[in-house]
Amino acid sequence: MKLGYNEIMITSKYFNEIKDFINLEIGIKRFRGNTEQFHFNPIHFNHYSRILFANIETFHIYDENNMKHGSTRC
């Protein structure tokens, strides 16, 4: 069975750390650009995830520290 773009996006929604997304993008050439498909932040939002998830339209708050990052525009 071969995973497609939709399946890998659904699976990567459950990643817990930014390094998991980076490893996917770097390790598997076919899935480069996976993070650009997300229109919400699936993980804690910080400086690095702001760059990685450039197309965020819906902001999910995971803790109080996220509120600081969410109040500024990308």
C-alpha cells in the first residue's frame, strides 16, 4: 500500500513535535510541502512552526504561551 498526500496529511495531524514534520519533509521527497497544506496549526505555535506552517487560517490554542504568538501576525 502506498500513502498519498491526503493520507500523510491526516497521519501527520497527530505528530506531537515540530521535528516530526521536519523529518517527514526532509526524509521523504514526495511529501515535501506537506506543512503548506495545513490551514490550522496542528502543534504548539512558536517561531519555527510559524515559518513551517505558512498558510494558517485557523489558530488553535494549546496553552497560554500560544496566546502571545497568536496575537502577532506572520
